[in-house]
Amino acid sequence: MTVINNDVDVPAIYARTQDGFQVALIVADKGQVHFDVDSPCVRHSEVADSTSRATAFLAPDAELIPRPNIHSDFWSATES
């Protein structure tokens, strides 16, 4: 383990192996979970531009991307 963040709002844990593999588990705002993995055995490559247009409206003057507002009976939590 390299870092354990006990923050009440955004807890996280980071780990690295001796040969350079790294993982991070972060629980963010509103229960969003991020699991990141870094591997030392891949080469850097450019990411191609998307071939499709975004389906959600984003105002040209928006400073932030809005939170998703689509409900899924399977994935969405219910208010308690």
C-alpha cells in the first residue's frame, strides 16, 4: 500500500507492486467508484478522436459537465 486516504467524503486506497503495477480505488461524490489500474508493460499511445457525436446537450458556456440524469432500474440507486 502506498497511500490510504481516510477522508470522510472521498476515501481512497492506492497500491503498487515491486514491478510497477499500480491500482487505485476511490469512492467519490455521490458514491461514484473509480478503479484505476496502471501497468508498466504497455506503451503510450495516442487516443483517437471520437467518431460519434455526444448525445447529451451541453451548453457552450458550461464550466462543468453535468451529472448524468438517466435512471436505470438495474444500476440506479433509490433515494432512502
